[in-house]
Amino acid sequence: MKKSDSQVTASGKPETDVPSNFSFIYKEQIVNGLPMAYYESGEGDPILYLHGIPTNSDGWRNIVPVTASQGRSIAVDLAGYGKSGIPSNNDYSIQSQYSYIKGFIEGLRLDNITLVVNDLGSLFGLKYAVENPQRIRRIAFIEAAFMPPDLWYKQLILKQKMMFLMMSFPRLAALVIVKKNKIPAMMMKMAVIRKLNATELGWYLGPFKKEIERRNVMLYGPGPATFPAKGISKSDGDFADELNKVATGLKIMNATTPFLLFQAFPGMITRKPAIEYATANFKNLTLVQLGKGKHFLQEDHPRAIARALNEWINRTS
């Protein structure tokens, strides 16, 4: 695929006037007894947004209204995050949390889905996609995990690898994540270039301050604390094993399913090796360069992301 066919430059510096108002009314979908909180706008084929750690669906607030012109745009809080319920019986496993997203999608009878995934949301969303390709129309990746976990781990910078190493010690991880509740504030400062205001920080940090149990989702669920050393799987169904299955399935899916990959510099988990992997393995790919950005690109480049999504959906319809 030629560069001119696959690469689009959407923006440059992070947007400085990002709206912090939230005008949606949350709804609930009960899945396996757990309330899943979500909001939506628009009609037609669904565009489903899945967020990462430690954020929630509020991060899509400036994108959903724009893509509502293309379809039923839905942003949901993962189990244990935002306003959604917390997994029951202390089961924070990948399989448990995935069952809620699967149940949410099927409970709303979503089909012909445009999937937009970020961070942790990519694990659950892409797992659903490769297991149910007939229900997926297209996939957009925003700082997502789409490559084999050992290769994904190798591209991380030393600071990130040190964090993964620290989180591999259970007592230290419990102290940092649960007792001191350091992860949400640290991540939002580290992963967004612009300075979030008090209202925006409240959306992301508030749930973990109010309910200590939500912190256990980050400790025991898929994340840095449960990622196998160097991305090498230790057992069937663990974090690395699921990422391997996703990576394999995506190569097959891309033959008939358009992919859109957002890139920012320097990025955090979609760095140069990930871009090289994507362009080598995904032939039906559009690459959008956003300019300067880190991890939660929807907070730094919401208008550029929404505009690129609309153009891509139009072009691939």
C-alpha cells in the first residue's frame, strides 16, 4: 500500500479549547445482573466507543456528538469503571469483564458495528471483534493493543517497563493502586498533554475516590499489575495469551474489515514499532497522524479524531 493511500495528516498541536461540558444523560443496560452505564447520540449503524484505564466514557464526550451524524454513537463504561457496576464475587478476570462487554453489545442487539477502542477497551473490544467478525463493519485504534504482547512490550520506553516491573510485586501494587490510589491521577497527568481542569479530573478520579472497591479492578483485572513479564504468556487465557489471540485474529479480519489507526508523537503504547507492525500486517489500513500526543488522544485531539472518523466512515461505507 502506497503512503499516499494510507496516510492522512489530521492535525498538529493539541487542541487548546477542548470543551469540558457534559450534556448527555446516562442510560443503563443490565448485563448478568450488573448495570452498564452508557450514553448515546444519533441513529443508524452503531459506532461503539470503549475507553481505557483509568478513564471512562466521559472521554468521548466531544467525539460522540460529531459522529452521531454517521450512526448511533455509543460510549459505555467498562465494568468497574465510571458509573457502571463493579464485577460481582471479586471476579475481575479478563473473562469476567469481557462477558459484560459481550453481554452489553448483544443486549443492545448491536450489529454492523464501527468499533473505536483505546487502551484497555481494545482488549475487550478486539477480543469481541475477532470472535464475532460478522458483527463488525470497521475498527478504529486509538493507542490500542493490536500486536503480539512480546513485541508490544519491547517498544515501550524504559520508564514504562519499570512501571510494569514495579506492579509485578503484589504488595507494592496493592499499596500504590488500592491503599494510596496513585494510578488515576498519575495516569491522567502523564497521558494527556493539555492540563485537565478540575471538572475533567473529577470525572476520572472521582469514582476511585468514592469507592475503594473500584481500585481492585485495576489491581486484579487486566492492566500493568497482571501483565505477564515481558509479555510472555504463562497460561491459557492470561493477559498475554488473549492479546496473542487478538493479534492473530486481526490479521485475518483485516482482509475484509477496514482499519483506522491514529498516531501521535511520541505516543505511549502506539510507538514507531507498532506503526511499522500495523503497516506491514494490515493492508486495509488508513493511518491518521494527529501530531503531538501521548495516550488519551481523545482529550488532546477530539475534533481531529471525530473529523477523521466521519471521513473514514463515509469513504468505507
